[in-house]
Amino acid sequence: MRTAYMQIAKHRIFVSTREDRVMEWIAGQFRLIDSPPEEGTPDLYLRVSSGYGRPAAKPDVRVRKEGSRVTYRREDFLLETDDRYHRALLSVHDDLALNFALMVLYSAHIVHHRWGIMMHASCIVEEGCGHLFAGPSGAGKSTVAALSRPRTVLSDEAAIVGLADDRPLAYDSPFRSDSPPTFDPDPVPVASLHLLTQSLLIDRRPIRPADLVYRIMDKIFYWPADPAETVKLIALCGNLAERVPAYDLFFQKNDLFWERIS
Amino acid sequence: MMWKTAVHTDAVELNGEWIVLDAEQYVITRLNETGGFLWNLIKKGATVNMLAEALVEEYGIPRETAKADAENFVARLQEIGLIVNAA
């Protein structure tokens, strides 16, 4: 049996597998760490095997809750977890399925503990602060990330936002579309959130907090399994909207929008 | 008649506006300040008459108007499934 500790944001995940290639997939995509005993027990225990299914033709995930067991199923993975999102079994087709299934599990874990949310957003660091750029697929998250270099890119697809501290914090995300993770363990405070619209003109207009909550609820990575869990999202989104100034950002495909932000 | 908020609903208040999530149906509803005021009273078990009385006290509107407003509000919330009969 191969085992390792991986870390996503501030969460430790103990991973075990019988397969070398699975451990290679994990090491290639996630931050592995030493875990001294004094750090306490892991947040999550995960056992992974491969050889499941086939490449997914559709992105849809089927979710089922029976008693205290929650099952997430797609053509390329089967994830079974307890309803505290503490112990999980995962069977995957390949490394892409592994990454996606972990995103499903991790998003459920952090909402369950009211720790934070994962957003459809890129996150760029400017002068020590994180700026979120949210939107659906095709809105320009990856484009914004690419245009913002050499600034640090904490996410280009799925931003991890911690909401359990004094202020919202953005963490490096291993759930990427184009750019590689930084694996930097230290978060940065979130200074702004932008909802993206590609445009011929550059403009930035404030969004009221209540409007923001209304508009970001569909930009959270979350696969509802149980309404008692899902209901936690509103307080988390409210927490973010209350503390982070938000804007509609109309941007061209160049980096001039940074002049409106910084 | 008394009401209670539907199971698996929660609301946040931001600068006087309210956003309510019905996690069963995954539907979001916006309430203005008065709506949020009444929502909180419903959560505490207020009847329509108590809601009307609270509107009179809080906003100084005529009792008849307050009663009609409270009835309309409750009917609308019931229609969209955010509250159910507590009896």
C-alpha cells in the first residue's frame, strides 16, 4: 500500500492506494507534505483505485444520498463518502477524473464544515492581495489569468476561498484549467471580486452585496446531495459579499483592466 | 393562522436587502427591507394579524393596508414554497 499526505488550502488529506500510477497522478497534481504527528489527524481520508469506467462524454455528476452515505458518479469516476465528508473511496478512470472527483469531494467538505467555497473564478495576486475574476465557462477566467502574468495565479478555473477567518482568504488551487498550481501554502486576503464580461470597452461598476449573492450562487462549484448541506451556501456567500467589494468588470483581451483595479 | 419557514431555507441580510435560499428547490428569492422584517417575524411564529400589527407599529401605515399587505406577502411566500402552515 502506498500512502501520502496531500494538502489543499489548509486541509490535510491522507491518501492511500495500491497502485503506483495513482500515486504518480496524485504527486503530479497535488501538493504532498510531511505530516508530523503533532499536527493532529487528517481532515480527510481518501482511498483511491484506478481502472474505473471510461472518459466522460458529459460533465454531469449523478449524486445520491442514502442514509449517511453519499455517492457521486460520472462515467469516469465513482466517489463514495460518509456524510461528514471525512472518509472517502474513489475509483477513477484517469488522472483527469481524479482531479475532478477530488474537486467534488473537497467542495462538499469545505461547505459541510462552513469553512469556505470554491468558485468558478480565477484568482490573481497583486501587491499581496487576491483579486477574484468570476464567470461561467468562456467568460474569460483563463484569459484574465494569462493576461495578468507575471502576477501570481492562484487559480484559473476554480478558486478556493476560505471564509472562516477574520477576512476572506484565497488559496492556491490545484484544480486548474491551463496554468500549473503554485503549491504555495500561504493564502492571501481577498481584496476584490469581479464578474467578467468581455467587451470592447473597459469599465468597472460596483455591485451591491445583495446583488452579488444573487449572482454568485450559480458560480459556486457544488454538487448538491442534501438540502441540509446546500442551505449552508447562502450564509457562506453572504459572508463573502459582506466583506469583499464586488464589481462588474467589462474587459478587453489585454491587461489594461488592471489600471481600473489597482 | 401560524406559519413556519420551509425546511432547508436560510436567509442573509445585506444592507437592508434579504436573499433567501430554498435549498430543496435550489431557488433564490430576494426580499426588500420590509419583506425581511416580516420574514423574521414569521420565523418567530407570528400570525398574519401579528404581522399586520408589526407593520403598523414599524411603518405607521393604516391598519387595513397593513393587514392586506401582510396577507399578500404570506400568500406569495406560501405560493413559492418558502413558508408552510405550522398548524
